Amino acid sequence: MKWMHLQLKLLAVFLFFVSSFAAAEEYQVAPAANWVKQHKLLTPEIPRDQIRDGTFYLMLDTQLQVSEQAPQQRFNRTVMQAVNQSGVDYISQLNIDFDPNYQSLTLNSLGIIRDGQYIDKLNSAELQVLQRETDLASRIYNGTLSLNVIIDDMRVMDILDYSYTVSGSNPVYQHFSTMRTLNWSVPIVQQFMRVKWQKPTPLYINFMNGESPVTKTKLDTGFDYQISQHNEPTIRSASEVPHWYSPYKEVYFSEVNNWQEVINWSLPLYQSAIEVSPAIETIARQIKFQHADLESQIVAALRFSQDEVRYLGLEMGTNSHQPTPASETLALRYGDCKDKTVLLISLLKALGVEAHPALVNTEDRKRTASLPVSPSLFDHVIVTLEHQGKRYWLDPTISYQRGDLAHLAQPNYDVALIIKQGETGFTDMFTEPALKRVQVFDNYQIPEGINEPVSFSTQYKYGDFEAINRRSSIAKNSLKSIEDDYREYYQDTYKGLKTVKPMLVESPEDTGQLITNEYYTIDNFWRPKGNDFQNDFYASEIQNSVYKPEQRERNNAPMWFRYPNNIETTIKVTFTDTNWQFNDEQVTIDNPFFHLEKRVTFKDSVLTLYFDYSAKQDHIPADQIDLYLSERKKLNNATHYGIIKYGTNSATTTPADDETNWYSVFILSYLAAIIFFIAAWRIEASNRPVFAEQQFYPVSNSKFVIYSLLSLGIFIHYWSYRNWKAIKEQQQSHIMPIARGIFAPLFFIPLLLELCKHSEQTFGKNKIMPVAVGFVLWLAIIISEVVSYNWEYGSWLFLVIPILWLPLVNYIQNLKQPEQALEYHSQWRARQIIISIFMLPWLFYGLIYELYLLPSSTIVTGDKLWSYQVNFLKRKEIIPANENVRYFYSDAFFDFKTDGNGITENTIFSYWKNEQGVLEKDQRRFSDIKELNVDYAKSALLTTTLTVIDHNGDEMMLFLSHEDDLDKKFVAEVERLIKANTPATEQNAD
């Protein structure tokens, strides 16, 4: 056994040694190589008004050495200072990525500078190699490792200085290229970019959005290119910009200067993987057997590559750009975009169709064609082919795509580089959609009576990629969930909307559309307007497409605009009453941004509203924002149509009168309940039986607790009063039972002492509890009473108070008194049940109010909101999807969805339901606000008015609770955030 233990220990030591050695091999710690040029660090004054994440960047240094003989080396040095605790959290943990398939990592230096002294952290920092797989959510495994570095003893104002070298480059690339951004949205004191190029042919150097001086030094072989920048101006990009827009200055170094070389590099990668194997021929024969015409065969091949081969990318090493052979992908039944593209091209080849890969950039899009030549610009590949003089773009990675070739949704990334012999540049991808993106058909059946329900049905026809997205959403979230979302959408407009039958979904195979059919009834369809009744119809899909930008002043940044975007809305309103009359109408709005046709017709008691909208470009230039907003206002007016039913046409009671009656019923009901309670109590008191030998007022524990809660604590005072009254009668004293009942908590100890004295006289000992324990209970009662009135969760604490009285209640009910007395007083009488029913909603309201399930009467911090409330704000685009609420206040009584305002990290927002029941919203970024006007309330019963004025003179109004002076804290936070988001130059100018 001893030898066995020794062997196991030796084995454990060996395994530990091997694992440590393996871990050490994943990275090294060594000084930077001699070719690296070191730069002296500058530490200027911190521009605190421009700092983000609490981090001030002092140096960004990137140096590359490229030669024919040795692997490529990339040296990076970063120096940054933690200005506050947020900065400490941000920079005290690093992740350095590298691909172990062709790269090795060397950590060159790691230290902090504190009070001018350098402290080496290489030995004390915790270093661990992790395989994070950051693209795992996209089903891509790239094999990248991260050296996770946790720095110990990091403090505010410390400067972190670290550097590392990554040796090696992806062997799939035959030509060198690299790029670097040269200005940022945060201040950077020093930036260095260097390429030590040790090949005879010079590099091509190109800049985007401005240039910087490049120092070019001749070497024995090649050149040493260096860029040095100090305090480059910061740039803040606007929101809602197109994919292809970038305001940042960039430099590109490349060994190639024409796209023909990139095509020549890509061709053999794909040609070697495209193959018509026996298995692929078998599938092609099956497709031909099932589909007679070539167009259907093309679509069937596409469908096979989409549906029968799942998307999964194993992009380790050269696999990042080297496709897997088609037969292997078919056998595995999984692959990434390259693999699925090769498989589809192979299938098409077996069908006699010539097709080619097409490289695209899904982020830069049309900007890709203007960027300097580089094979690393592309992040996706699709298939292209020509059939009967028309070019088609096919993406085998798309799921849930339907439709024949004529109606197939064509992916559009603006430009594509077709990998085909003879191609020399980019090809425009735009293809006019065969179908409208959305078609809406709303039908209303309006009965004659005001109070009769209205039948409402709606059909949506989704085409192009909108159909694909909706089909995918149903597959992921279930049809029931989508149906519920749609119903809630309409209930925001029509409170009385109810589903008549489940939503029906159609999916025609030829057009590829997704068609949804919904059926509802609407109670309270009409809204009162004076003595009349009104309702409005909107082409909401069109209105939502022509949106209002968050930022009006955009610093030359264009605004993103959906294109292509074609929407058609038809609203038919059928009237049972034949007295309606409407004039026919036709409106055309045409401008550089969109085109709208509106037609109104009325025939045979049917009002038809027809709207046809189409976008004309994919962005709004910054200098045309005002014109766009003016045209948007015209569109919103044109896509709204109101109808009025005059009150004289109906003898029914107006909804306004109904609301008044319900309010009166509510008040009168409570008054009646109180009057009944008092009368029944007095009658019962005058007829109450007298029980011989009854010493105190006995009641069961259950009734005491339940009735105390339902009476909102009143029964505790009544129970206390009745027992003090019994003590007064026994002792013939001059105490005031009513006063002691009103102030029952204060007289808890005296009542305990009286009962203890009674217990000692009756039983010879204290059978209730020690007086010291009673004193603790009394303190708990007093504290609970005080806190319950002042604490935000006081109603929940109130639930505990009756339990603290139970030792006294229990003693009295267990005394040797007539059983009839306990039974009589423990009974629930009609008056008690009725008053409990009327009080229960207030108790329930208080409990859920304190959980913020109902709007609070005061301003609350964002962490008090529930996730469904925050999701509502994001879903309705009241706040940006990537921001959190800091402060929030709703003036609504029951439903926060009808009214509210607050602030996030970067915006101030307000929303409300207008008279038509339509949700309106307003939002300003703090950087766009010029001034604030505040009218503070004079009491907590009134509201504070905050008027926000932006740089265009537009106003936005918020109403805030004055309770606890939190409105002042709210305004102070707004002023702070405005200052934090205002450039220093503007502050100085002010």
C-alpha cells in the first residue's frame, strides 16, 4: 500500500509538472525584442470632462515587423490611467487574444506607475489562459485563446503600462495588410503606428477621413514606416448612422493595390473545395426528379443547403478562409458560410448551373468599395449566378426562406466581390424587391349604437426579408407568444380589444410571403369629444418607418433610413348606419426621401383609406434633416384619418357620463358601507348579551390577526379599548379607556403589567411572558408603527404588527371565562365582513404599490423598476435599447404605460397617452440640451414642471413629484449629465 501511495504521489507530481509545462507553453514572459522602438511616456493634465469609463489613455503603440524569413511580429503597448473607481474596475483586468494555431504570445511588460514610481506586476498578477469563444453565440468556434490578466493592488490614479508581442500570422493570407484607427471618441495623448517592412517591394499606404504624416526610412531591405500623433482631436459619432458611415481617420498598409490580386488569391481556395462527388450527384438527381424546370431546381438546391446543412463554423487557423470540400460538408451536415456556399455551388454545378462565390462585408457594406485593397475586409460569402439575363444573389446561411426564384428575397450588402476569372472589381448587389415589404389590410365593422362592440380584423402580408424574420420569430418564440404580442400592441390603442379567434398564419410557397390574420372585437371603440364621439385611423407601419432621429444636430453624420422599403396599407371601415358621408380625397407627397400616395373613397357605406409608401434612398444627409422632419410632419398628417359621430345621432349615455356615474357609485358605496357598519355596530352594542364571569374581552387569535389586517389596524385599537374598559370596571379606576385604545401601542406595557398582575393573583405566577420579553415586544411594536409610516415597504411591515400582540390576546382568550363569550366575540358579523371587503383593496393596493407594480407617488431610481416595465420602455423605443433607467416618475394611478418620464445615462425622456389613446413620446440626448427651466411645486400635493430646451429651440416638458424634494435631486442629476455631455469649448463659451 505504501508503494501504491508513493506511485500515486509521483504520478500526481508528474501530471502537475506536465500541465504546468503545457500552460507555460501557451505564452511566454520576456522583454520586447530589439527591433521594437520604445517611446517616452508623457503625463499631461487629465481632461476630466471628456473621460469615459474612468480611463485616460496616455499611449497606444502598435509596431509590426514583416520579413520573408521570420514570422510576422506585432508589438502592442498600452498605457492608461484609472481616473476614478470605474477606471480601476475597467483596467485592472485584461484579455489578450491570440490564435494558437499559428500565433504565439509573449507578455513583454506589466506594471503600474504610482506617484512617479514604476511597480512591476509580472510576478504578482494572476495570469491564466482561457478559451472564451466570443463568437459562440453565432455558432462559430475559432479556437482563439485569451491570456486573462488580473492586476492586484490597483488604485485610483494608478497608471497601467503593459505590452506584449504576438508572433505569427494566418498562413491562408498570401499578402500582408493591416489597418489602424487614428482618432477616437476619447482623448489619447500619444499614438504610434509603425510597420518595419523588410521586403523589397514598398507597401501601399492609404488614409480614410484625413491623413497623417508618415515617416519613411530606407532599410537594407525594405522600409520603416512610422506615424506619430499627439493629442489628436476626439470625434463623437452621431446615433442612427448607416452601416457604411464612419467618421474616424484610418490608415491602411497593404502589399496589394488592386482587387484582381484578391480574386486571384481567393479563386484556388474555392476551386479546390468545389466538387461534384457521387453523393452530390445523387442529391442533384433527386432534385431534377422532383422539379421539372431549372428555376425550381435552383431554389431546391438553395433550400437543401439552407435547411439540410446546419450552420456551424469551425474556423480554426486556415479554416477561417479555407472552405471545407463540398463532399465533406455534405457528410458532416454542418458548415459555415464558406462551406455552405461551396456545397451550393457544387449542387448547382451538378444541375448544370454556373455559380460563383461572392465576398461581402456585412458591416461596411457600400463603404467596402471605397476602402483600400485588402483580402481581410470581408466577413461573409454568398453565391451568385446569372439566369436568363438576370443576376441572382443566394445566401445558403439564411433559414426560413421561401418563394420561387422570381420572388426570392435577395440579400443586399450593397457591393460584392465575385470570385470569378476575369472579374476586376465590385458588383452592385441592389435588386428591386419583387414584393412589398409589408402590406396591411384593416377591416372595421361599425354598428349603429355607440356602446355596441366593433368587429376588427387585420391581415398582414410580409414579403422579402420581413417574411423571413417573422417566420423565424414564430419558430423561436411560438405562435402563441407572437399572437399575445400582437394583441398587446393593439390594446395600447384600444383598451377594450378582445380576441375572437386564434391568429391564422399562411405561407404561400410561390411568393414566400408570411400572412397573418387576426380577429378581434373592440369595446368602447368611440372616445367622447364634447357632446360627440370620435375615433382615428393610422397607417402605423408607414409612420414608424419615417422616424424622428434622436439627434437633430449631427455634425455631418447622415441618418440611417430603411431602403428599400415599400409599405401598403388599406383600411376599410364598413358602417351599419347609412347616414355617414365622406368626400373622396387624393394626396401625393414626393420628396428626395420618400414617396406617398393617399386615396380616400366612400361608396356603399364603406370608407376606404389607401396608403402606398416607398423609400427613395438609404440615408438622410445631415444638412437635409430639417427638410426631412418637415416632410415627415406632412406624412404623419396624411397617414391619419379621423371620424366623428355626432351625439345628437344617439340617445346613449356618453362615456364621460359613465365615468362620472362610476365615480359617484364608488364614493356612495363606501359611504353606505361606513354608515351600515356604524349602525349595525350600535345596534349590536345595545343588544349585546352580558356574560357572567367575563373578565376581559376575549377573541380568537385568527380573528384578531385577520380582522386587524383587514381593518388596517383599527381592530387592535378597539380590542385594546374593550380590555381597558374591563379593567376600569374591575378596579373602579378613573382611567380613560378610549384614550388608551386610541394610543394602544403606547399603552402596551401598562396593559401587559395589568394582565401579569391578574395572572399572579389568579394562577400564582406570570403565565403570559417575562416582562423583559414584553418590553422587547413593545419596542418592536413602536418601531414597527413608526417605520411602517416612513419606510417605503411599510405596508409589508404592517403585516407583522398584529402578531406582536398575540401573547396578550392568547392569555385573555384562554382564561376561565364563559365559552359563549369567546365564541360570540370571535364570530364574523355582516358589518365586519362588509367593511373588510371594502378595506381589502386598499391593503392589497398598498402592498403591490410598495413593490412598484403600480406607479409610485414619488420619483424612484431605475433599479426599483421591474424588468417588464423596463422592457416596455425599450420595446416602445421610449429609451434606447442599450441604456438603463436612472430616475423614473409616473403620474398615472394604475398603469405606468399611460404616462411617465425619467432619465437614462444619455437621454431624458417623456411619454403619455393623448386624447385619442395613442402613445406619444419625446426624448432628448443630454448633449442636445441647451437649457432647463424649472418651476418647483409649492407643496407635495402639486407637481414640479421641468422644461427642457434643445439647441434648436424645441421644448420638451416633464412633470415631477415634489415628494421628499426628490425633484431637486432629479434636476441636479440632469444638470450634471448635461454638463458631462457638453464639450469643454461650449462650457467655456457659456
